[in-house]
Amino acid sequence: MPFSNVEQITPIMQEVLRVRPRKMLDVGCGLGLYGLLSRVQLDLYFDESFYTKLFRSHRSTKRWSGVRIDAIEGFGDYLDYIPDWVYDDIRIEDARTALPTIADGQYDLCLALAIIEHLSKDEGLAFVSHLKRIGRVVIIAVPKNVGPQEVADNPFETHRSNWSREDFIGLGAKRFLPHSGAWIAVFDPSLPADQETPEPSAITSLQPQLARMEQKLDATLTEQTRILQALSLRGRVASLWNRMSRTRLNPG
């Protein structure tokens, strides 16, 4: 799909900020969500004069002084929705033919989010190889479970392959960003081997146990309260009985 679910946005953008690229390529940019967020965070947010960059006279010439952000998108109809002011260049072309024409080491960061599942396995392997060749750091996101999908008149949305964690590790991925429904693999030679973020599934799997523990604790506290109330009532009855007994023994 040409956009992203909200759970992916934060970890991916945190990784973009960690890398802080000067030149970035958004492959299969879709509607341009990550280009927009990256432009704001990398080029505008920390610039005190960002207001002037938003003037029409500046936008019309795309005179960005901070970060270069380019895009490749295969489906031309998405161009109507892409915020072109955030990209220095938008190339409407199949990534399979576009990537081989880009020189080695051209970008600090390449994003390829929800695109590799639309390629065959062999095409995907070549795709990753090109991304690693042209980008110092590469981030690839793919659903963990890819179901059948075809979209009329848009062959770029057909699902053609499934990918596993082991696939990406074998290709050199050093880190996986947390997400329960997607593999978000980070290829960065500067990271130590096997560095990874704990999977959220390991946390969510504890939820039923925690819920049962909370229920038991609530039941224990309820029983404790009942016992304390009973003891308090018994004490009050005993105290009243003692007073009544003293009154009978000492009537005057």
C-alpha cells in the first residue's frame, strides 16, 4: 500500500533521526509520507529560520540548504498526491530499472518500505543488493505475513513474495525495529553484529499472564478486606459484650 500504519512511523523516524542523512532516497515513496516527515524533522524542525523556507518563493525553487531527499515511485497516478515540495527529485519509474542506474554510495540512507513484497524473491535479492550498494544505511519494511493481493490497473500492488527475519539477517541486517506485524530491517555496517531491539511480541505475550496476576491480586485484596472487616466487627461485638458483662456484675 502507498502509506504506512501508525505503529511503524515512530520507530522508523527515530532511526532516520539516528542516521541524520544529508542525502536520502525514498524508494517506492507511495504518497510521500516519509519524505514529508523527514523533510520536517531533518531540515525544518531544528532551523530557526524555517519560516522563510515555507514561503512560496522558496518552495517554488526547492532551494533546500539542509538535506537532499529524492524519491522513486513506480505508479504514476500517485504523483497527484505526493507532496512534491518536500522532494528534490521524484523519479516515476520502476525501481527495478531505476536502481541499477544510480552510482555506488550516492546516499546516506535508503528507505524501502512496503515494497519488497511486491517483487519476486530473486528480484527482491537484487533489489536489496542495489540498495546496499547505493546507500550507507538501508531500512526495509515488509509485513511478517504477506497475503494474496492484486489491485486492478496497478501491477505494482500485487504481492509476489514473503520474507523472514532469517532472510534479512542472511543479507546483512544488523537491527530490527520493534513492530508486531512487520519486519523492519536495518542494514548499517557501523552497527555491531546481532544488535537488535526486543520484539514487541515478547512483551505482548506476557499480557495474559499479567492480567491473570492482576485478577488474583484483586481477589486476594478483596478477601483480605473481608477478613479485616470481619475481625473488626468481631472485636466490636466482643468489646460490647465485655461492657455489658461489667454492667451486669457492677449494677450500681
